[in-house]
Amino acid sequence: MRETEIAAEIADWLRSTGWVVGEEVQLQDGPRCDIVARRGPKVWAIETKRSLSLNLLIQAEKMIPRVQMVSVGVETKPLLSRSGDVLMRLGLGLLSVGKNGVQSHLDPLVRRPDPHAQLRDEIRPEHESGEYAIAGSQTGGHFTPFGATSREVKAFLSMNPGSQMPEIVDGIQHHYGSDEAAVKLLRAMVRKGAIRGIIQRGIGSNARYWPEGTEP
């Protein structure tokens, strides 16, 4: 099985048992998790690979401070001698995918995560819909908060070309902590070319913005 197939089986199994599932969830501070599921107050992060490996354990361990439960998912059940001891010491659960569907071999330890680092609020409708990358994919295209803000900027300017940045920020939904931060950082992102297809005319607070090809 490909990693995407393993992740898809686990995601479907979670949905069938009442979990809301987000796939390829990008955190604002860097890491990306294959599957993040929430049900009521609980949040469960699951990292998937074809087989149990040190890299998979390191990847999963990074999620421990952020959620109540963390598991790894692999294609077939590994031998649980030494690897089982490591999983239990880390408090990681173990799932496998095979001809009998998804099997749970070790339950994850239920923790109280850092309240400022939970993944719960990182799950967006875009993750749940599969509009972006599917869990286990390595080809990019995953949803990011900045990407969503960039699309909002482009959509606003398509209807309101020549707007200044405060006008843009006032008319969109963005991921920044405040409108003031959004104005400052979006100006910088446009200058760097990080938002493609947007043209700036003027400098500083006098700058105005147009979709590429429509500027005067």
C-alpha cells in the first residue's frame, strides 16, 4: 500500500466512528501532521508511514505537546518487542491497516496538552473537504493559513482594483493576529513577491494594489 492509501483507510475509519478529520494539517509554526481528528474536547494526531521507523517516531513525538493523543499508523502490525516498549514509553498509540481494515494494537496515552499549542483550531473546512492535499501525500499543495489569506487578497482585488492595504485587510478574512499586523506583513509579502499575481504601485502607506495585468 502507498502511504496515501494507509492514511485514507485510517481517516475513513475515524470518520466512521464519529471523529471530524483534517488531512495534511499545517501548523502556523512549521510542522505538518498527516491526520488530525477531533471529537468533543479530544484531539488526536496520527502520523502515517508504510512501516514503523525512527523517523516516524520522531515525527509523531513532535505532536505530543499539542494534543491529547498521538498515534502512528503503518501498513501491517510490526513485531512489538522492542518497538512496543518505545511506543509505550513515548505514550504513542499504534494502528495498522491490512486486509481486515484498521486495527488498533496500542492505545495512545491521554494527556493534557499545552493549551497554547493545540491542533484543534488548526483544522479548517478545507482540510476536511480534501480540497487540498490528502493525508500522506508528499507532493505539496497542502492548505496553509497564509495561502488562504493570499487567495482572499486576490479575490478582493479582482473586485476592487487599486485598493490600499488597509482597505484590503478590512474587506477580507485573514490569519494574522490583528488588522495592523496584517497590513504590515501583507505589504512585505507583496514586496517580496510571495503573493503572485499582485502588482504594487507607489510606496509605503501610499501604495495601491492591482491584479497583474489590470494595473494602470
